Amino acid sequence: MERTLNKDIILHSDKKVKISGWLHKKRLLGGLNFITLRDRSGIVQVLVEDKKELEKLRGLQIGTVLSVKGVVVKDERAPNGAELHDVELDVIVPVDIEPPVEIDKPLSHKPENLDTLFEYRAIGLRNLQETKIFKIRANLLKYIRGFLYDNDFTEINTPKIVAGAAEGGAEVFKFDYFSKEATLAQSPQLYKQIMVGVFERVFEIAPTFRAELSATTRHVSEVTMLDVEMGFINGYDDVLDMVENLVRNTLNKVYKDCSAELKSLNAPELKLNDKFPRYSIAEIHELYSKNTKIDVSNEIDLTPDEERWICEYSKKKDGCEAVFATGLPQSKMKFYHMKDTNDTAKSADLLFRGIEISTVPQREHRYEILLEQMRFAGVDPDDPGFSYYLSAFKYGLPPHGGFGFGVDRFVEKIIGLNNIKEAILFPRDINRLTP
Amino acid sequence: MERTLNKDIILHSDKKVKISGWLHKKRLLGGLNFITLRDRSGIVQVLVEDKKELEKLRGLQIGTVLSVKGVVVKDERAPNGAELHDVELDVIVPVDIEPPVEIDKPLSHKPENLDTLFEYRAIGLRNLQETKIFKIRANLLKYIRGFLYDNDFTEINTPKIVAGAAEGGAEVFKFDYFSKEATLAQSPQLYKQIMVGVFERVFEIAPTFRAELSATTRHVSEVTMLDVEMGFINGYDDVLDMVENLVRNTLNKVYKDCSAELKSLNAPELKLNDKFPRYSIAEIHELYSKNTKIDVSNEIDLTPDEERWICEYSKKKDGCEAVFATGLPQSKMKFYHMKDTNDTAKSADLLFRGIEISTVPQREHRYEILLEQMRFAGVDPDDPGFSYYLSAFKYGLPPHGGFGFGVDRFVEKIIGLNNIKEAILFPRDINRLTP
């Protein structure tokens, strides 16, 4: 007999079906005995009346793998709208010990319990609430790729083993590569710019690595990054528009298609406008000082509290939880960003629900100016590690810009989790290398 | 004026359009002067008659970035079916040196020229033929994901920084992880099996790492792997059917949608049946000996020559270039494979065009038997690195199986390239860590 998925039994009312899954709950009350069965599509309630069948369940614990044949009886109160009666059980994998964590009730995500959460991750992920987080995450990735395909972006796979730190930065993992020193890529930055010369519009979703010495709610040493780069832009507004469309489009889709999961996870309601408000960093400093009486006159970039504040402000005033903070001061820009006319770079931060999720710059595409900016930043353009990158400019790169954002952090913010690690299946930080 | 993509100019016959791209060819013959312009969608020919416009091109080389406004004149012989006349040029990024490699004519992929190919990769990828390889690759990835979504698989992201070598194997890259020893994941094997307990059906496309000491056409140290795992199977035929459907479905789609690119790259014609022939390894040994008179009576697994031979045999006899070699001898199986009744494991190799592209086993899902098999293989189940993995079994994993294959090698075989590195944007091997 073919297996029916739990979510589909309602289509077979009054007929006999076979379902397969994990024993999810067992309520043997003497008079009314039932179990629930979990499969990838949901939960189904199974009424067990026959003594011989009941006997098969003796000593079996949550997680036991079994098939159940029975008649579908409609019941609006039951999960998936029906339950199974007159059943015959077939135990496929008996489990005789209790799972170390709850599968049915939400697991604690309190800071002091996170270590337990990750220690039992292999089983804890079967918890219905945990599963929802990663279903949302998988959908998000699908929607992001869908949007990028629709906008003529080509997927690329760039190397994660590289010769030097792409941005000349510290905090890289180093290792011996056949007697040469190699590092794990912190970002595909240089490669995606090179690839603009090939496909104009490229993207990659892949792991990146950073030897983060901090143990905070924001730091992990392996993140899944979305990287996007586009050529032949008319100006940096084109890049802002693209990231705005991407974020709005995918968020709306996630909130529509995963509304039940998001509700069950107590995710905040989504408030977005078609156009995200754009405030310059200077404006935000001023607004923030005026409203909070906190002096930020010595700050160049936004403080974390200003990031939170401007998002709240925009949510109330503009009805939008995503905000662009434009006009990054040149003292904070990277050598490959393009300067704007005055003291600022053509770069904006995209803030969402209180934190920066992406930096969105136009790149400097003019070879000679790029060389100057490298030297000014103390980066040696004659370093052999840059020769390939620079050749892309020497032989013609159009005006371009792009952005990258951490998928993990985005998922964290979408659901309203407290720690980036809760949005990662098996997170890695300074203290955790397993499971 | 808005930019029109080269492939779309035919839609604007007799109208004025603006195109943007790279100077691809320059033929200034005195009488008839024209250039061609490359953008992400193709090539367009531009007739330059006006002297002032011609003057703008003086000294400019291939790769120069420019926009061209002009009137679309239909011409069936021209690429994209039309060319631009009465043009006005706008040079955006002048390039005054010749590119180090040809952009228009195919680059040599001869073994002795591969080093040059990769040395100038950042520019060489702009070559029209190279671009086709990676367009096909991007499409393949899209189709693979599409197939897996349609079959209810959930995408996962598993860590690439791990505590030990997943399969207890050698050839791993090791590095210092905050004073602990970490390795780069060779495969998401253990994680994808754990995730069967959560989503039943999971997949991942991500980089994996192997410290390959060999310098051959088949060895690179970083590969893009597709990994698939599915639970609640009725037997290992279910896994074979799934990989068969995946491969047939995506190959047919690639050969349909990328037929022009494949033809231009001289890719072999595709010959596939709905069902791929299934020969046991014992049968192949026998057929091969009989037909070639080569003695393989001492061989356990297939020799490379047998892999080539059986694919040729099946192509001729069955009209199918993909073949399953079933019945892997137990002496060659991994500890997590399931034994079959006699000397063989429930595992098959999927061969395509002469080489194995994937091993397709059912896993041993019974906790006690798995422990036995680990011990027999010399793997210590009490090693803390396995505790998470084993807990997934202890708390109930259904019968499951899966497969993984290298995307790079698959692309190589689809196009008929000679070396896996030709299918990788920036390959990494024992001698090459850049670009």
C-alpha cells in the first residue's frame, strides 16, 4: 500500500490509507487511547482501540518510526482535519528511550539555555517549532534565487580557499595548503566583481568564514552569505533599488507563504512600503540627538542604538521597518567603494528591524582611481594577490555595485529571534565546533 | 535613454535604441567600418560611418566599455538579427591595452595550455566560449533545485568547519580553530543523515574540500557538491529511481534549453532512456572479460576501463549513456551503507559517459547494526565526534538513502570537457591557489 502524507489524508475521507512517520505523542488513557504521528508534512492523530495494536506500543518512546494503516475519519478539530480509526500499526524502528529534549513543546531559547539547545541539536531540530524556523529559511533562499533569476542574474561558485584575506583584513582562518599559506574566504567580494566582466549580473549563496573572537549574539565564525553584484548601472540608486526590490519581494512572499509558521513563532508583523525611506547618516545623527538628547556629535557612523532608533522612528513615521542610511563618511569606506562628491561614499546601509543587514555601495570601477584608493587605504596594489582582481579593471569593467547579506541574520530578524545562532542549523562560534 | 539589451534590439526595428557593453571586435577597414559590442545577452554589430564617431575609437582596445545610440536595421545575417546604423558612441571606460587572451576565438584547452587558461582566468572567462560553459552550469544548478523542490526536498546549510573528518578519512585540510583542531568538511554526509530525522528529504549544494595530493584531470581540492538524502524509502530502488529521475530530468532540460551553447561547444549528443540500464558489477566483469579478453577476475570494484567500456556498451546496446552498476561488494562499502543479503551492499554506482558520477546507497538505519559496522570498519563509535550522529539513530531514523555528486564533474561530462577544472570558474589544485 502506498504511503499518504499526513497533510493529504483529508483527501481520502472514509477510505483506508497508510501513513508513516515518527511517534510524536502517546496518550494511553485506558478509555481513549491515541497517538500522534509526525511526518514531513505535519501531524496526524491516530485512535488505537484494538488491544493487539495497543500492545505493540508498549515501552515505545517518542521518535519510534512506524507506519499506520487505518480509515480516515474527518474531524475539524484534529490537525490536518481528520484522524485515523480502525488502525493497524507496523513498528519499523522501535525507540525505547525518551528523547533528551521535548519534540512537541517549544524549546527554551533563553541565553542560559542556548548551550543545551545546540548540544542536543541533532534531536532538538525535530521539535515542531525549530523545524518551522528552517522551513522558513529554506523558503527564503528559494524566493531570493527566484527573484535573482527573474532579474537576469547568473549564479556563480567562487573558491572558498584563497591565497590572502580578500579585503586585507584580520580575523581569517589560516591553514597549510600543500606547503603554501591559504585562508578561508571571508567574502567573494573580489571574485564577484571580476565576474561582472563576464555576466554583468551575478550572485552566489555560499558559506563565508570569519575568525570572530567575540562571543556575542551577533558573532559566528561561519555564515551563509548572499552576494550580489551588477554592472552597467546608471548610478548607485540602481543598486539601492535592486536590493529594495529583492528584500521587499522576498519578505512579502515569506510573510504570505509562511504566515502560519511565522504566527506560531510569534514573529512580528511586517510593515514595509514599496520604497524604503532613505535618510542620510547626518540626518539620522541630527534626528536622534534631537529626540533622545544623546550626544552623537563625535560619531562618524551610526551607533547600534541609532540603528535601533531610526528603524523604530521609520516604522512609526513612515510605516516601514526597512530604512536606508545613505552617505557613508569616506573615513569608513572600503578602498573599492566609490566616493561621492563631498565627504561621503556612494554607499548606504540597509537597516531592518534595528540592525544593519547589508552595505550597499557603488564600486570604484576606474582603474587609476582604484589604485589611488588602495594606496590611500594602505593596501599594496602590487601585492600579487590583487593582480587578478586589478586585471579585470584594466581590461574594462563597467560602473557597477552590489551588496551582500548574511542569510542567517536576515532569518533571525524575520522571525524575531534573539541570537543569530538560532537561525543556523549547526552554528559555529568561538566556543562551539560541534555538532 | 533606457538601455536595450543586445538580444532585444530586433524588437525595435527602424527605431533608435541605446545599447551598452564591451567593445568586442573592431574592424576599421577604411571603407566599411564596424565594431561589435558584447553584453550579457549577446553580440551586436555596429556600423560606424561618421568620422567624428570613428575618431572616438582611436587607440581603444577590446574590453572598452561603451554605450551606442543608433537606429536598428534588420539584417538576418547579423548576430541577433539586426545591426545599428547612424550611431553615436559614448566611451564609458576606455581600455588602451590589448587583452592578454582572445575574447572572440575559442581558447585552447589543451593540457599544456591549461595553466595559461587559468592564469588569465579573470579576463579569459569573458571569452564567448568560456561564458557558455558557466551559463550551462548555472542553468544546471537551477534545474537541479527545481526538481528537488518539486519532489518536496528541503534545502539545508550544514557547517563546513567540522571537528573531525566525517568519514574518518585522510586527506583533510586541518587548521587552528581558537586553539582547537578543526577540519574542512569533505562531505555533509553525517549532517544530511541527521536532517532526515527533521525534514525526511533534504538537499544541499555547497563547497566541499579535499586535500587531493594527485595532480590529474580528475582531482581538485575544492568541489561544488550536490548532496541529497531521503527517508521513508521502501528499499534502495527508491533512491535509484530518484537519482535517475533527477539526472534524466535535468539533463533533458539542459539539452533543450542550452542546445545552442552545447552545440557551439561541440558537446556530444545526449542519449538517455527513461530507465537507465542496471548491471551488477559481477555482470559487468563478465561482459567486459568476454568482450575485451582482459582478465579482471582479481578486481573487486570496476576498473576505470570497465567504467568506460560499460558506458559505451550500454550506449550501443541500450541507447543510454547513463548506467547503474549495482551490487557493490561489501569489502568496498562504507560503514554507513546497508548490506544486501549476500556479499554485496545496497549500493550502486551511477556511471555517465565513462565515469562514476555518484554512489547511490541505502544507509544502515538500525542503531545496533550501525555500531557493529562501525567497529568492523575500525571506526570507534565512542569517539565524541560521532555522538551527535549516532543520537539521530538512537532516537529513531527511518530507512533512508541518498547520493551526492560533484557538480563540476557533471558539467565536465555534459559538455564533454577533458578536465574537471575547465568546469570550475577558479579551480584549486595542488599547484594552484590563485586567482
